[in-house]
Amino acid sequence: MRIDNSSSIDLPQSCLAALAESTVTLTFPKGATVVREGQYCNQLFFIGQGGLRAYYLKDGRDITDWFAFEGEFVCSIRSYFLKIPSEHYIEAIESTTALVLSKNVIDGLSATYRAFEQLSLQIVTETMLHLQQQIVSLKFETAQQKYQNLLTVRPDITQKVPLTHIASYLGITLETLSRIRKKSRI
Amino acid sequence: MRIDNSSSIDLPQSCLAALAESTVTLTFPKGATVVREGQYCNQLFFIGQGGLRAYYLKDGRDITDWFAFEGEFVCSIRSYFLKIPSEHYIEAIESTTALVLSKNVIDGLSATYRAFEQLSLQIVTETMLHLQQQIVSLKFETAQQKYQNLLTVRPDITQKVPLTHIASYLGITLETLSRIRKKSRI
DNA sequence: CGCCGAGTTGAACTGAATCAAGAAACGTGG
DNA sequence: CCACGTTTCTTGATTCAGTTCAACTCGGCG
């Protein structure tokens, strides 16, 4: 889940105040586990500084589902919305400070403030569109194209995250990614 | 885009009335093109009877992106939300009657009726979760598993739609799908 | 220095794509 | 109701992108 700076909805002062009041800022050291599999993830993390990674274990392998950096949200998406135990882990890629917004608070603010609910809708809509694009990519692009797309969207990703995670995010193996990078280096 | 019968939000009478008033029901014969590439798709189609298929042309090949049947929505998702020309065609799989809801009307009702906006949010959220599952499927499942998943979700799909469209929806070739079906027939 | 995690490289293997041809089903008009 | 063309589906042979498994390199760090 992700929020673009295109978000054009202004929240009223009182809403911002209420938000600030019911919000906690937490700092996680690099490598910390923020959410564990099996937990109910009933909060959103809005990242102020650093980065978080959502992943899950598939047959013992670590599969990255989502990266989030400054100004973006993460949560365990199905756990949050369906109120089921999380299949995901979320960990800090680097030392990270994040605003923690619990679902209760969000639902409360949505009920009180029209604008807040509209903002929610916008964020969910953007996420939906993002996922839709990812599907097109997965369906038709070669490993090479997938990697290059990622680079255009997040040029700095290779500095921040080890290749294994990038590979699993793209749905390819580490070895394939390594070969791709070799080719484009020439 | 899809609406589950789990949708638990009640719309007030007045909202339903307003909705009914600004809504048109159209009937499309089998094979009719409902939306054409390049058009602005600024409406939602809610299917009463029959089925619609969203597809696009990728290097001249017909690629199915979405099926929708009774009680479900379709639109050209990026065109609708981003107000850009549609990359998709939408066609009637069978003779189909559908409610046509224009974006204007929807936005108007959302502004007036809280419940309507909540319903929108719910639908978008469900669609987002659905897409997320599709991504997991595309990333890790074999052609065989993808097909079997589809069958559990839409057991009747093979009666309604030719295999080519099912194949492109799953991101596999017609030939592969045929072979899969042969194996499971034994 | 030597270990360890991260990345690279190579070789063999495999699931699915592609290309090509034929069989079934289906509809339409005579 | 049958003949014919079209569309849909099946089958086979070949090729290819990407996986798997295994060994090797490199850079840090106790």
C-alpha cells in the first residue's frame, strides 16, 4: 500500500489534530520484525524515515511482497482488511521511524470526517491500480523487463535492498536476476 | 471489478431512488462491443443478466483481463479512475442487460450519501484484495494450479467462455490449457 | 587470517511457448 | 437435413526462458 504525493485531499485542522493525538511514532532498528506471521495486523504503518519490507514464507523461502519507504504506507493487506491473522512478516530494512495508525482510529476518523474517508478511498484506489499494473507486468514481461520497470519506478532500490529480495519481489530467482544485471552492465 | 453479495451496507431509500432515476439499463446482443479502445470509459456496468468480458490487444493478440457476470461490475479500470482513454475493449459474451452508471452520477451520489461512498470504498477494497490474490497466483502457481483455482472460483466458466479467453486470462497459451485439461480428464 | 553472507557463474533440466497440422463442433444457407 | 466454411480445440515436435543445483568469488568483519 502506498500513498502518492498527488493526494489532493485536504484534511481539516480538527481531523489532523485528532489524527496526531491518536497516533504513535515508533522507531525500529534495522532488521527488526515489525509484524510477525499469525499476528493480527490491525494497523497501518506510515513511514517517516527508513523502509519496511513485507514478506512471507512460501515452502520455507522468503518471498518479498512489498517495499515501502519514506512517505508510503505498509500493512499486511489481507490481515488488515479481512481481520484474519497475517500471512506476512514485516521487517525494517533500515533503521526506520513510522507512524502507527490503528484500524480503530482510522475507522473512527473515517466516520467523523468525510475528507478522511475520501482520502482512504483514494489510497485504496491507487493501490488497486498499482496492483493491476503489476499483474500486466507479471503476465507478459520477461524477467529483464520486470527488473527494468522496477528500476524506473525505484531507481535506488538496489542500494537499499539485497538482490534476493528484489528477485523474489519480481517473481524470479536470484540467479536469473544476477545474469540480467550482468548483461545490462556490458 | 466485482461486487460480492457480502456487501453489507444498506443504502437509504432516497439514495436508491436517486440511483434508479439516473441509471439506464441497456441490452447488448452477444458479441456486441460495449466499450472500444481509445474511448473514455466513464461509466460502470452492473450486470443484471449475461456477461461481459474486458480485453485488450497486445501485439495483435486478444488478452482477457476480466470476466463479469450477474451481479458484478465491469469497467475499464484505468480509464474510469484515471480519466484516460481506455486500453480495453469490453464485449458481451452472451446477450446481456446491464445497468449503466456514469462516473458523474456515482461521484454525485458519493458526495450526497455517506453510505454510497462507503459502498464504493468497500467495492474498491474488495477488488484490490482480489487483484492481490491474483498476483500471488501469477507469481507462484503452475499453469495447472491457475486453471484449477479459476474453476473453484467460477466453476461454470468453461460453459460460458471459449478456452482461448480463459487461457489469456490465466496468462498461459491455449495449447497449454488444452493439455492441462486433457491430463485432468484422465 | 579465516569465516560468512551476498552475489556470480556454469551446466543440466523443465514447464511452457511456439509453430504447425489436423479433428471436432457449430452455424448458416441451400 | 446435409454440405461447407469458420471457429474452437487437440495433438505433436521443437525451442527457449528461466529454474535448479552446485561450485566458486568477493568484500566485510570478528
